Amino acid sequence: MNNRSYIPTELIYQIFSLLIAFIIVHSVYISVIRPQADSFMQAEHKAMLADTSYVQKRNFYVVVRDYEQEACFILMFWALAIMSFKGLSSWKQNKLLDVDLLKLPFDLPIGPEDTKSLLQRISEFPENIHHYLLPRALKMTVQRFSATRNVHDAHSAMRDICESEAQRLETELSIIRYIAWAIPSVGFIGTVRGIGDALSQANRAMEGDITGVTESLGVAFNSTFIALVISIVLMFFIHQLQLLQERLVLDSEDYCDQNLVSRLRS
């Protein structure tokens, strides 16, 4: 698989993961969360009518029952699915760092006359790892050394491809960062909606019926609370994924330095 086929595969994965996240979360909401929340709220309403001094209790199902919280959970699971895809790819590439891909004697120098056989050996790597960073960096280093017969140029080529990969990985995290930004925004939308509903029922509150106002204010505060909690959790995993990818690039560069560039002799 090359990079051209890799990108559409990831795009298809993102689309299907969003659909699956929506189906699973929405199914849980309509079958469990909203029925449980409605049942609890009805019981609380009856208790408040029977006893005016009754203090309304908080319930998990009520806190997460609204559409904004559902959207936040869908976005969270979608982001986690994308990060799992990228994290698995980086983990597989990290495993290559423990393998002697070139299989050369440790003290064997590599001259320009050896590059043809070395390129042949690199081309015989398994097909599924050809698009990984490490094989591409090794291949580019050997090709540049073969063309210029200059160790410095070969090292520069290796550095360039590693820096390019780091920039590509950073760019591909933009969709995940967008989701992490969108989740608090969805929560604030719930806050605005809840406050607007509460203000529209101010006349009922003046008559003594504050149930509608309290319910609307509950929507306002619960949506923001859930969105911020999800955002905090999601940002932790984003930083872990970024750390994994940065280590991959740095370790791949170090691998090429120790196993290839240091052996080149012009």
C-alpha cells in the first residue's frame, strides 16, 4: 500500500467510524438514557408537587439526556476512532525500529558500489511496510548517496524526509483538533438554548411554577459540563498520540543515522 491508496483508506475509515459512532450512541440514547431520564424526572416532579420543600436530586441520565450531550459523545467516539487508527499505524512503525532491516554486518562500510544491491534489498521489504517512514527514509538515503556519492547529501535527504513526515503527521491531526474544539462549542450551544428556554418561561416562574425554568437551566449547565469534561479527556489522548508520532520520527532518524549513514564511505 502506497501513500496514494493509504489516504482514501483513512478517509473511508473516518466516514464509517462517524456513522458507527452515531448509530451506537443514538441507539443507547433512545433505548436507555432518555427513557431513564424521563422516568426519573417524572418521579422528581411528583415528589416536588407532594412536598414543596423537597430538594431535587441529580441523576446521571438527566445530566447527559439532551441533544448537545449526545452530539458531544458522538464526536468524542469519532475522534477516539481516528486516533486509534493513527496510533495503531505509529505503533506498527515503531516495531520496525527493533528489527535489523538492512541485515548488514555491524562494522561493514557502505560505498557507492554497494548502493545497487542495497536498494534491491530495500525493495524486497514486505509490501505492507513500503509506505512506512523508516523504509522510505532508508531508500531515500541510499538513492541520494548513489546519485551524489556524498555522505552529507545523503544525511540531508534523510533529515528532509523525516521533517516532511513530521509535518504531514502534524497536519493530519487537524481534524482531531477541530473535533476537540467543536465539542465545547456544542456544549455552549446547549447553554444558549437552555438559557433562552428559561427566559421564555419567566412568566410561569413569576406565577410560582419554576419547574420549566429549572429544567431549562439544567440543560444549559449540563451541556457545558459534559462538553468540558469530554474535551479534557480528549485532549489528553491527543497529546499522547502526538507524543507517539514525534517519537516515531525522532527514533527513525536516529535508526537511519546509526544503521546506515554512519557506515557510508565516499
